[in-house]
Amino acid sequence: MEKRYEWRELSEDGLLRKSPECGPRYDRETINGYCGFSTEEEALAAYAAFKKAHKYGVPNELVLVALYKAPDVDA
């Protein structure tokens, strides 16, 4: 089973939403990068770097979610 981590924002109605993109319109980026992170430490380092680069575009409270993907099974 494959495990990866992604940052999510907890909305006021209790939903975990993908974190918004930041940056200029022609060069948008997200805190999760292309496909999340393989370790919790990578995710924490990315949060710190992203928060430093986009001071006002990142919520102060995010949730780090572990996502699991089952291996493909041949039919």
C-alpha cells in the first residue's frame, strides 16, 4: 500500500478542502506540490518554506492528512 501526505484546510462547515493556490496568475503553486509528500518531515519542511514565501496566502491552521493508495490488482 502506498502512503503519502497532503495538507488540507478545515473549512467552517467541517470539510477538508485542498489548500488554495498562491502566487501570480501566470505562476500559481500549491503547498502540496505536484503529488504530496512521502514523509511527514517533508510535509512539515514544505509548509515552513511555503509559509515563508507566501506569508499571507497560507492559512495559519492546516491539517496534514495521510492518504493511502491500494496497489493495482490485475483482474
